[in-house]
Amino acid sequence: MGITIKSKSELAIMREAGKLTCGAIWYAGERLKPGMTTLEVDKLIGEFYQQHGCKSCFKGLYGFPANACISVNDEVIHGIPKASRRLKEGDIVSIDTGAAYMGFNGDSCWTFPVGKISDEARALLEVTEASLYEGIAKAEAGARIGDISHAVEEYCASRGYGIVRNYCGHGIGREVHESPEIPNWGNPGKGPRLVSGMTICIEPMINVRGDDVKTLKDGWTVVTKSGSLSAHFEHTIAITPDGPVILTRP
């Protein structure tokens, strides 16, 4: 699908979809505790959406079986919630989901600590989250996609972290995935130009060691090849004449 420009009324709907998405993530994220299963986390997401009269746009997307991708520790993205997967103290858990609301979609991800986590894990979370905001700061009308990509890459690579290159951010609207692609690496001044009314997802996926990833036998779960921890933070952003507006802010 090509790049779509949203009207003011469409952006208002996307703002609501964003609030619902973010609400679901934090509803589940604040309840994480050792002993919980990732399936229980997914049920919390579904519960939130049901209470607020919307649905997950992830469920059934390309055949995905759950409300959210729940990825733990070295799992980068697309972790399938399971009754057999129990969280433990010190885990980091990425909750990636989106609300379908009035024909439009939200998409966001946050990586949460379970109890007390290691210094290595905490530093990874801090750097990945900060790199998201470095990218957002470059999402100005008139700038190019490469400006966002370069900001994320520069921030993480200069601190010695691996950047996942097999997956990237994207446009969003009536479809969960629209053009353009938004990599977490690249050259400033390159790529499509950002214009007011575009809505995009910026989503750094950052590893403690190495860029390389592999997909497990379930056909979904992507893990780091190094076995090191990975974090994932994502916001849906609107490009406006007054600068970038985060639609999935807590």
C-alpha cells in the first residue's frame, strides 16, 4: 500500500486508536509479575480492548493467533503468548499490540522489567527507549525517513548496541502496515520525504550484542542469534505542521 495522508478527522480517530493501544499495553505491563504466563498477559490485553469496545488489530493479522506479541529476554519480536511460558524475576518483556478502532489502527510496543532486573538489562531498556525519542525528534514535515533512521542508529551504535536490520517501522492507518518502511539505520537526507498528515510507526529493536536474528520453528518468534537480550519500543506518530505528535503516549 502507498503512503496515505490523513485528514484532521481521520487523525482524531487515530489518536483514539493510539490511546486505546497504549492503555492496553500499560494495563497489562503494570500487572506483570513472576509466575504469570505470557498467555495471561495476552488475556489482559484482550480484556482491556473488550472493556473499551474495540479489538486487537494483531489477532488474525497474517494469521497471528493472539491479541499481542509477547517477547521475553532474547526474543526480539512476534513472541506467541503461551500457557507454558512463565515469567520470572529479572525477565524483560516486550508487549507489542494495536487497537482497531473505527476503521483505523494503533500500534505500539513497550519493554517492561519483571521485578528487579540486571544492570545490563536496565541499560538496554534506557538506551532503546531514548533512541525512540531521538528518532521521533527528527520526524518533522520536510525531513526524510533517513533522518529518523540515522538518529536511531547513531544513538545505539555509538553505545555499542546491535541494531536489528531484518525488521523496521512502517506507515499506519486503515492498514496496520502501510508505506513507507522506516528502518532503524540509514543515511540522513535519504528516503521518502515526510509530509503533514502522514502517520508512521517508529520502532527501534535493539540487542545487547550483534545485529543478527533468527526465526524459531514456530514460524513467528524472532530471537537474537547471539542469545543476548533485546528490547523493543514503538510509538505511532503523526507528522504535523507543528512537529511530530505521539498518538500512543501513556
